[in-house]
Amino acid sequence: MTSRTFTVITADGVLLRVQEHAAGLAPEGVGPVHSGAVPTVVLTHGWTLTRASWLPVVERLVAAGVRVVTYDQRGHGESSPLRGHPTVRTLGDDLGAVLDVVAPGDPVVLGGHSMGGMTVMAYAGLHPDDFRSRVAGTVLVATSAGELQSRLPALEARAMALASRMPRIPAGRFVTTRGQRRLLFGADADPAQVQLTRDMGASTPLPTMGRFFGAFGEHDESEALSQLDGIPTVVLVGDRDRLTPPRHGERLAELVPHAALRVLPGRGHMLMYEATDDGVDAFHS
């Protein structure tokens, strides 16, 4: 798999680090995701993660002949540090800026995990005409349209409020492997995958962690989901997801009646790692 990285500049001057993964020849017996012209798959990652969190799915899609684009959300990974207090809708505009560069006028399939799924919804609500004209499908992974309650104990929720006011330093030792295992994974978690997730969280600046956590309380894109009408949509959720439990996936399926809801037994929040096969299959639907 070959790739190239470059920068996209948003309307407010934020630099987003973008990675294009080139499609190679499909292995024997593996066909393209769609017949005819294959849309570019654009993937958005979750809170305290980076574009690397999608890598297991990326590798499989690229091997099947699909061009895939990933990027670091503002304040995360190699993108610009966070400025001010963001909203999920800001991320929707960021996604639009990326699409204008990586697939101008071309069809795309959007995949979003957790905060990334909220990003896809925000883009649909902010730019409905663009969304309906260019999006050929959506895959919403372990995410929510709103009505989010804190899934953290009160002490940890207070810590997030404090983190939002801290200097721009990595979370570091405040993010533990044990904590990530308990919060983000279901049964039989692979220790190496837990460690990868912990390392991404530990590298996230404290203000990014705290301010986006605060933004989730204001997130409500239930009306935006009307833009998905008629667009093939798959909703994935693990039945042991502690951050966005199954009721959030069920609500998405109610708001997008034609969506295919798949509740994965024994799985938690990190479905790209825990259920890679299901994640890849969703893009074949």
C-alpha cells in the first residue's frame, strides 16, 4: 500500500494533515466495493484518536481497489493545535474542506467513528446540497446523533473540565492502558490494540481532550439525518460500547429508517480494531 500526505487549509486557517492511500490491484477473488466508478472512501476518526485508528480498515479497502483518504481532526495528530472552544459543527465544515480538495466533483463514501460519525452528520446538516450531490453512502461507527450523557464517572468528567483549561501539553500518563481497556473495548481485547489506542490518547493535548468533551453536550444533529434519506447507510455499534451504547445506534436507525443497523455482540467502542471484518463489510453494502 502506497500513500502520500499533504495539508488542507480550512476557512479559518487551520491546517489539517491528510493522507491519501492509493488503490492497488485487487487480490484474487476480491472485487471492488462498488461496480463501475469506485467512489473515494473518506474516513473521519474519533475523540482523542488520529487517522491511524482507521488503518486496519484502510489496508483492507485499498487491497480491494479502493482509494481511501484519512485525516487528523483539528487539535489531533499532526493537524493544527486547537484554538478556542470547538463545536462538532466546526468539524463538519472541516470535512467539507477536505472533500473539496481530495474529491472535487467526485462521488464519495463517508465513514465516521464516534466523533467522526458526528462530523459526517454535521457536514450533512451544514451543507445539505453538497452532501446529497456527492455522497454515495455512509458508514456510521459507534456514534450518536445527540442526547449524549456523560459516560464517565463524575470525577473523570470534572477532570475533563479541568483539562479544557490546561496548557497545551499531551495527556501522557493521565491516559492509562487499563483505563482505555475498560472504557473503549469489549470482550477479549487484543493488548496490542489497547496499547495503540492508549498511545493515541496519551499524545492528545489536554485542551483538545477537555474542550471536545464539552462540545459533545451541545451536539444534536437529529434533524441533519434527513439528508441521508435514500443514501445507503450502515450503522455499527458494539453491545458493550460504554461511550455510545446500543441505544444511540438504535436511535440513528430510527432517524434513518432505511439504515442497516448491526449490533455486534461482545464488542466495545473501538470497532475498527475489534470488528475489522464487519467494518470492511459495511463499505461493501
